[in-house]
Amino acid sequence: MGPNLWMNIEEIAAVILFGVGFTTLLLHKNMIKKIIGLNIMDTAVYLFLAAMGYVDGRIAPIVENGVTDAEVYINPIPSGLVLTGIVVSVSVTALMLSLTVCLFRKYHSLDLDEILIRMQKEELR
Amino acid sequence: MNFVQNFPCFSIVLCMAAGIISTPMKGKTAKYMTLTVVSLVAVMSIATLSYVAATGESFVYVMGRYPAPWGNEIRAGVLEALLATVFALVMLFSLLGGMEHLFRVVDPGKINLYFILVDLLLSSLLAIIYTNDLFTGYVFVEINTIAACGLIMIRGSGRSLLAATRYMVMSLIGSGLFLISLAMLYDITGHLLMENVHTAIVHLVDTREYLVPLLVIISLSTVGLAIKSGLYPFHSWMPDAYGYAPASSSAILSGLVSKSYIVLLIKIFYRVIGFDIIVRSKIVNVLFVFGLIGMIMGSVSAIMAKDIYKMIAYSSIAQIGYVYMGIGLATREGMTAAVFHILTHAVTKSLLFVSAKGLTDASGNQKAYPALQGAAFRNPLAGAAFLVGSLSMVGIPMLAGFISKLLFATAALGADPKKTLVTLIVLAVSTVLNAVYFLHTVIRIYTPVNIPENVKGIHIHVKAGAAAALVALILLNFVLGLLSQPITDLIHAGIDMFA
């Protein structure tokens, strides 16, 4: 258990970060904190992927000086997945932020409970 | 290679291109283009369906230049083509049915955005159905979520913004879990294409390596997709999202979007992990239990709902429960019933949402029950459509819902004896509850009443497009109900092609 734990330290960090982000996204009432949680959660997955794709002593999969031997480079697919994932999480973050802006303009609050209360008050009027 | 084999790829690309081209267009032009594209997709899916049904085997379409272990692939079998056909048809009719309302409630400057979202949504639905690559599946799941969120918030009212926020939060939690499960799956197998992953997993199970990570992967991906599709304890976003969105959005969301995640889950069960490994992992039992609870709780909430949209939305929760209950039976018959119910629910829920819109329009835009009294006389076609949809959901013979319930009951008899009795009891109770809230609404709209003051001057005339959509959806209900044998045969063939 001990040596394995040390060997997989990046993955363990990634899973802990995933948990932190996940709970923040799920439980926080504040929209901005929710979005921060979302980003921590997604980034944790990228750390996980990047750590798994890294091979000790090899270099990034970009052909340099005409060296085409596959033994020199790390696996490029996890890096590709991370890039795709970043694009996805950026667009989702942008969408969440724009929703936050719309809600803030209407109700002048970032707190979801507060927004709900103000909304109900407005409907009763 | 036969020309028809290009159609799945064509339909995905066509939808995407239409979405991009619609950006500078006016609302009306974008509308006609979207309707054309959706109809074209329906025609192409029917062609694909008849091709794969005739050849009797699925085909793989290589995207790009790189072959199997590296490149990206599309795979079309009978089940994929059947789902694509029904999804495209339902989308077409939901759009047509809610079109007039859409132009009324959405800001005229924004209406073309709605059609962009619909195009993107259809393309991601098709990609989720057809893809053979897990990561592509994930990317399109996210596109699906973003487009669906846009469909909810398009009205821009406070309620719909809040509903969209809640929807996004739950969906993002689901996709986060799904993404990390994919990352782990890639780590233990080294592949992303479904066949290769499956071969690697069979090898791992044979040599008894990485069994704990495999169990974690199965649970994470199942829970992630279950959250996204709104299985019972994760349903809190549904009533608001469906209740405050325009009618076509609600129809598309409840009929198609939440179903696409279930389709992806079924694909993962059969084609990635392998169904016997899934059954041995016992995760299906978890789905079974939550499905049963959802069937009861959804119906109970629907009985207590104060307005007609909330009632239909809560009923969706119950119907999602049915689908997961069918998957949880862990037999081929149970899965067939679940897939059939996906089709039934897509066809019936869109009919209900669109006709409910017609009824509330005839009652001065009020959706609470007292205002709806006698609405079926003010808008006879919507009333008839709502009646057919309700009867189908309750499970009256000749309609689609009856066949679903019959298939579920037969599947329960062939399943694990411990599950048989509880399935049959819950099915019976849930049917009674369905009857309570649907027939209560039907009786309400067919109770004659003096025309109330607020609707006196309003003259209801149903547009030709909306009328055609309602009639077509009613017909689809009857088709699924009367031609159930060929359709279940197709689903059987499709599931066999998966394995």
C-alpha cells in the first residue's frame, strides 16, 4: 500500500481535488463559488489524465529535430483529451457565468436562495 | 461501400452546418431551414434503418484517415437507426406544434438563436446515438447540455433563468462523474473505441486484474448518466425546467434530451463493459430500486401538482423510472421494454406538452387547473390530442403506452424471481396513480363551463402546422401501439447487434 500510494501521488491529489470541486459545485449557494467548484472539478480530471499519460524521462509529443522514434515521447492521446476537455469546460464556464450575470442583473444577488426569495416576492406583487 | 452508409455522418454534419449558417439569418428563414434539415435527417434515418434492417448487420463508418485502434468511428445498427428516426420525427413535430407559441414568447431578435440551438441539439443527439468512440460521446453530451440549457432560458424570464441554472448544476455534476470515469477507463484499458475497450475489459476480467477500478468506473459512469437523465433522487431541476420553458423546448427536453443519456448508458452497458459483467457488478439492482421509487414518487408528486405543465413534468420523472426499472431487470426482454418505453415516452410526452400548450392558450394563458375547465371545447383538437396522450400514458390498449406496460410485465415474469413480484406490484400501483392524475385532468378539460370572462374575446384558431403536428403525433402513438410486433423485433435485432 505505502509505496504504491507514493507512486500514484498525482492521481490521489487529483481525486481529492475532484471531491473538493464536486462538493463545492453541489452544495454552495453562491453562484461564483459554484463555478469555481466546477473548474476545480474539471481541472482535477485533467491532472488525472496528464499524470496517467506521463512517462518518466520522456518528452512532450512534439516532433523535434526530426526524431520520430516513439520511445522518446510520452503518449499524446491523454494530452489531446485534456485539450478537448479544456475547450469543453471553458465553454460551460462561460455559459454559467453568463447565467450568473443575467440573474444578478435581475435580482442583484449571487445567492441562489436569496434569488428565489426575491423572485417569489416579485411574483406576489 | 453503399451510399446509404454515409447517411449517419451526413445527418450529423448537416445539422451542425445548419446551426452555423443560421447565425446571421432572420428568424423566419432559420425556421424554414431547421424544419427542412430535421425532415431531411428523418428521411436519411429511415433510409439507414431500412438498409441495416435489410442487410441484418451493423456497419462501421471511419471518420478521418486513421483506422480502428486510433481513429474515430461512427457505428450504425438497427437500434441506432430506429432511435435516430423517432428522435428526428419527434423533434420535427414538437417544433411544428410549438412554433406559434415560440414566436409569441421569444424576443424576435433572438428567435434565430433558438433554431441554432435546436440544430446543434439534434446533431449532438445523433452523434450520441451513433458514435463508437467514448470521448466523442462525452464531448457531445456536453454540447447537448449546453444546447438544452439554451432552450430552457430562451424566454429570459427570472424563473426560466433559475431553472436553467439548476439544470446546468445537476448536469455538470453528472458530466463530471462521467468524465472521470472515462479517464479511469482509458487508464486501465488504453483505448477509447468501444470494441477495443470491450476486448481489453474482457481480458482484464479473465485475468482478474483491476476489478476494483472497474467497479468504480461502472458506478461512476452509471450514476453520472443517471443524474443527467433525471433519475428519481436527482430530479429536482425537472419540474421547473419543463414548466417555465416554451412548449417545444419542454417536449424536446423531456422526450429526447434526457433519453439520449439513457441511450448512451445502454450502449456503455452492452458495447463497452459487456452486459454480463454489468449484471455481475449488481449496479443494475441499484438502478432497479431507484427506478421503482421514481415510478411511485413521480406519480405522487404529479397528483399534487397545481398546474398542468408541472403535472406533465412530474409524470416524466415517473416515466424515467419505468425505463430504469426495465434496465434494472437485467434481461434482454427488460432492455427491449426499456427501449420501447423510450420511444413511447418520446412520442407521448411531446404530444402532451404541445397539446397542453393549446389548452392553456384557449384558457387565457392560465395553466392552473380551475382555469382549464372546459378547455377541450374551446380547442377541440388539442383536447383530443391530450386525451390520446393521457390514455396512452395510462396504458389503454391500441396505444403505445399499453405495449410498454405489457412488455415490462412480460419482462418481469422472465426476470430474477425476487424482482418479479415487486415489479408487477409497483407497475400496477403506478398505473393506478397515472390514471388518477391524467384522467383527473382529462375530466377537468372536458367539463362544460360557461366561458369565463378572461377568455371571452379570444378566438382560438389552430395553425395548420400545429394541427398537422398534433395529428402526426397521435398517429405515431397509434403506430407504436398497433405495429408493436415489428418494432419490438427491430429492437431485439438492434440489441443483439450491440452484444
